[in-house]
Amino acid sequence: MADEVFDVIVIGAGPGGYVAAIRGAQLGLKVACVEKRKALGGTCLNVGCIPSKALLQSSEHFAQARDHFEDHGISTGALKLNLKKMMERKSGIVDGLTKGIAGLFKKNGVTHLEGSAKVISADTVEVDGKAYKTKKVVLATGSEPTPLPFLPFDEKKVISSTGALSLPKVPSHLIVIGGGVIGLELGSVYARLGAKVSVVEFLDVILPGMEKDVSKTMQKILKGQGMDFYLGHKVTEAVTKGRGITVKAENKKGEVVELKGDVALVSIGRRPYCEGLGLEDLGVSMDRGKVVVDDGFETNIPGVYAVGDLIDGPMLAHKAEEEGVAVMDIIAGGHGHVNYMEIPGIVYTWPEVASVGLTSEEAKESGLPIKTGKYPFMANPRARCMGEKDGFVKVIAHAETDRVLGVHIVGPSASELISEAVHAIGFEASSEDIAMLCHGHPTLSEAVKEAALDVHGRAIHI
């Protein structure tokens, strides 16, 4: 092994890394993938996307049984939560999927190197002190939760998203610091399970950066589900004492609110994880903690590439996967490309949120003339049968060419419905193209068609 030379060594086995490794092997490259965790899959599979979605699904079942089964004529009697069983189910799903990646590595001939990697040069990578030769290096080490400077994680009273996935009991009062995707998803899990949830957000809106209609609608919906919001508040102090934590936050008027809870979830964002990689010694260019790459994902060091959360762009698993495929296509001599306009953003609360393309504000700032269409799920027959009346589909189109610029959805199964919009943007379709397609009836997807029709004032069912 010491004399073996790889075509590519990928560092990190998360969505960007393991997908890159498999794609490289498919292209005939000799690939090794380094991962310091015992299990493959990175943050996403181990302590991110997958376990959180498992808990979201389980907690939604619990909430449905408690709050809505009677509406369907189903009487269950006294409902009991078994949090331990719920956590075991989550862990089982994670275990099965991480082992599945190991199987894919074996199937495709990817060499798995377990340990911590350090890049010595563009052709040498050390794994726990042992040197491996390679022609190219791909950095795919992902990101980690960002702590507050005065409130380090102890994963007991001050928890990151990782700690929130393994709480031993449902807190009486969960204080969520940050009103973005992660905070709202995990906050909604424990709100469904009976916790009082308070969300403190520095900005004046939750889900900042999303369509304003989406942010306002979701705040109203989540408030109706029992979540309290303190928007425009900056956390100034947090003190852990006894069994709880006290968080103080100040608004722009100087007014201070004091929240006393069992646990504080700090979810103010994530930061690239570069610890121990040796990038500074190697001379890799960085910008505000992120690795700088060119259009081909190559750093300023020839032969060293980077993808995923390490580089600029949204920190999304599916974005990292697309970049992982693209970088290997480029290394193999092909033409890798990622269309960042067609990467959807999804929030797995209930109802779900999904967006792709430009918001109205972004389109206007770019000087693009727009027209919009909007359709409420209240008018959708399938949604009514499901008891899901909240939310809408909004289509933003160019006012002159009718090309779809953005689609924004709040509603049931928005994460699945957004794929039609991704296709529309990817193939440069018009809103009329969507409107003219036959959608099955009764389906949730008819809401997308109706919103597209509404761009032209032709919606049938509103």
C-alpha cells in the first residue's frame, strides 16, 4: 500500500466526498476516500440530514395521532410517547444507510482509508501519519455548527444540532437561538412532542433569504403550532445554573427579554471544517473561512480541489453531491458543471418549505421585470382530503419572456413538488410550459399547474 499511487484521494466521506469517490471510480480512476469517523456518510448521514428527518417524520406521526386522527374517525385512546424507541429507530436508519455507502465503495472499488488526513503536498496525503501518494486531492470535509463566542457547546444545556438529535428526554422549554432552517426543523420536532419552544432571531424575519411570503406564512403557521418568536432580538447573555439555562436577548429598542429553559439549541449557522488538513502550511487561499476555488473547483494549488460546504455557495448536501460529480468529471478530462440556479432549498418542518431560483426581491434587484402567480393549498382537492389547508405555490416568471425565474412552496410534500420547478428552471421552461402540462387529479402537483396558470390570470380553481 505504501508504494501504491492513487489517481485521486478524496478527504471526507460526506455527500460531496463519497459521491465524488464513487463517480471517480465509475470513470475508471483509482480512488481512495479518507474518513475519520468510524461510519461513512459525514455529517449528513450521521448527525445531520438523515437523523433529523427521521425524528421529524416520527414526531409528525405523533402529532397527527394526537391532534388529527379524530378528524378521520380514528380513536386511539390515551397516547404515549416512547422517546427511547423513537431515537432507536433514528439510529437504525442511520446505521443502515452508512453501511450502504460502505457497500457502494466495495462495489465500485473505492479504497476506504479510516483516519484523520493532512495534505502534505498536491501529491501526498498523510492519514494518521502514514503517507499515501496521489495525482489529485479533493477536499470534501464539510462543515460544523457555529457556536456563540460566549456560549460554547457542552451538548447538555447548550446544544448544537448534533446534541439535539439525542436528547434523553423532551425538554419542558427549549430555547432555539437562530430562526433558520436547522433551528426551525429541530424546534418543531420537540414542539410536536410537547415542549414549549421559543425562537430568538437576530433579524426581523425567520428563514432569512427566502421569499417574504414564505417567511411570513411559516411564522404564522409555526406560531399556531405553539412556537414563540422573538424577532429582532440579539442574545446578549446566557447563564447555565442548576438544571436549566437563562438566556437574555435585547431588541433594537433596548428592551430585554429573559427566557428560562431546560436547554438552549444554538443554530446560528455552520462554518467550514478545515481543522488538521494542513491547508495553511500548503498555502491554500481562503476567504472568510472558505476555500477559494476556480470554475473547475481547483484551488490555487494545482491538483488540489475542493467541493461542498468548504467552498462558496449554500451549505446543502445535494449541492455538495452535484459538485462531487462535476469535479470528478473534470479530473477525468470531461466537462463537469453545476447550475446553481436549479439547486433547491428545503425546510422539513410541517408543512414543508421548498424554493428554487430567484426570490421576487432578488429578481427586482437584478433589474428583471417579473410577473407572479399564486395558488393556495386551501383550494387543492388532494390537500383538503389530507387535511392540509396551509400554504401556497408561488411562481415567478420573466414579464417579457415568461421564463420561470423562481418557484416557492409552503405546503404538504413541498420537498417533492419542488422537483418539477427544478426541471422547469433547468430546461429554461416558461410558466406557460408548466401550465399546459397535464397533471394527475387529484394531486398536490395540480397546485403547481394552477400557480403557473395564475401567472397569466388563467387559474381555474381560484
